[in-house]
Amino acid sequence: MNIKSVIIILIISIFVSCSDSKTKKAENNTWKHKVLVEEVIQTGSYTYLLVSEDGETQWIAVSKMNAKPKDILYYNSGLEMKGFNSNELQRTFDNLLLVQVISDDESGISRKVVPKSLKKKMEQSKSNIVNTGSDKNIDLVTISELFTNSSKYNGKRITISGNVVKVNPNIMGRNWVHLRDGENNYDLTVTTNELVNVGSYETFIGDITLNKDFGSGYKFSIIMENAILK
């Protein structure tokens, strides 16, 4: 075999290798399941969806999200649960799929849905007045507003919404959730007993504390504590 032949073989090998790499990358960005939402059940922490695919129906559960019948959603996989019992619904599902990442965009972008009611509140709540009274009457405060005027909210119980970008579970008897709302790079830490997934969009009601030092390196200029999902 001459040098010219060797060079040609090497070029072909490199081309095939690159093609395979691009193909695998494309496959990784392709959703395995495209489903039609038939029924939606909302609970405090989760959204249960009856979905259909190729004529077959399946109940799936995801972190609380905004969904309605006839929505088209995409996901890759989930954890299959047999005889799953929901205490909130007082119902047992014969077969339920727990799905962590779901999308309404077939390009592969994880679903991060802001309910229309919250979008409207965020647009209209520039004054960001905190009301006293029941949790249901507490106005929504943006994360940007909280960090900009933090002293205004010290010791107040407020409502915050944002994308979950990080979760550290079961540290010092609580879950540590990091929220961002996309307006700036502010990262709000929320301590809660609630279970949420990275990539979900959540709304919490909790108490704001400034300059909180838990020791062991856990020190925060602003933190939301004792938070519950709204």
C-alpha cells in the first residue's frame, strides 16, 4: 500500500468519525416520546397528566407545571411506578411514569413554563407592595426587586417565582433550592421541605431574612426560609 492510499484511508476515517459524532449528537437532542395531553390533575407539588401516544394512554407525573388538554409534550424517559399511591389525590395509579424533564419544544429545550396569571402579576407588580394577612393574599415579588430593595422585605413573608437552577436536598434537615427569574443573574436560595426538580418553574411563599449565618460556610446576604409551594 503506497503513501497516497494511506492518506486517502485516513481522510475517509476522519470523515466517518465526524459524521458519527454529529449523528450521535443529533440523536441525543431528539425526544423519544411525543404525547398528546388528554387530562390534567393539579396538586400542591405535582402535575399528573394522562397522555396518549400511538393510540395508547399513560399516566405521567411531573413537577408542578402549567398544562392543559390537547397540549403536545415531549420527553425521553421516566421512572415506572406500579401501584403508585397519591396521598393528595387519595388515589392509586396502577401504572405511573415519573418524568423529570419534559418539554413543549421539540428542539430539546427543557420546559420552563410561567403560568399566564403569574406573568401578568410580574408585569403589573412593579410597586411590589407586601400585604399582611393570609398566604393567599401575599403579593408576588420579583427576585430582582427583592435583591435591589432587600431591606424593604427583611422579616416579611412574600411570594417569589423563578426557575429552579439547583437543588441540594436534605442538608441540615431541609432542601436548599436556588431560584432565578431571568431578569438578572440574581440567585435566591430558598429553604423548604418541598421536593422540586431542576428545570421546573416554581412559586414559593416564605420568610425573608438578611445576613443569615448558619455556620459551616452557609452564610447568605438574602435567603427565603420556611418556604412552601403555592
